[in-house]
Amino acid sequence: AEQSRQTSPTPRPLATVGPSTFESRYAAAASAITLFHVRLDQRNYAGIYAMTDDTFRASTSEAEMTAMLTSLRDRSGRSVAVDEISFEIVDQEPDVQVTIVVETTFETATGIETFVWRVTPSETVHLVSFRSR
């Protein structure tokens, strides 16, 4: 009897190029929160300010944001864990606005953070608003 030989499936590409979806833009915004916390932990406030868009910069100077983030970091320590509470996606063609509310556990405190991101069709993410309480 002859043994049957199975051929392996055709390898699929690791990344596909195509139109972005609400899901992929949400994922880009969620990843930006991780980057935000890495930069906060490193005290890289200029790196966080570089993530902001013109709307944010019109209402908050880099010095004001740096002071607020320095206070948050000094008070709370490094971020330890982030748990999503809620999210909302609003279509603002061609971009989408993604609001994500998280509970962040820091070394010495727990806080509720609200991130509002503008995500372009190419999935470039810009911070529109940030609140921590």
C-alpha cells in the first residue's frame, strides 16, 4: 500500500496590505497606550508630547504636559498593569476617534485614565486628549 503524502499548506504572508478597519485602528490606539506608559515609565515626556495632535497642542503646551506627567509619575511610580474598562470608536471620515478608558495600576497608586486618539487610515495614532484621576 502506498502512503499518502500531505503537502503543507501554502504559507500565508505575515502582513497584508489593505484597507484599515475599525478593529485595526482600535488595535493601533490600544498599542499607543502601551507606548505611552513605556515613555511615562522612562520619563520620556517629550516622546509622549510628540504623540499629540494639533488639537491637543492648541490647548496644552509641552511644559504644561511635562509638569502634569512628572507629577503623575512622581506620585504613582511605574505602571504595573493596565485593564481596559471601556472603549468607543467614532467615525470622523477619513479618520476615526478612539476613546479608551483604562484602570492603570502603578507601583503606589491605581488610577483611571482616559485616552482619546485620532487614528488615520494608515493607522497613524495621535493623542487628542488624556485625563488621569
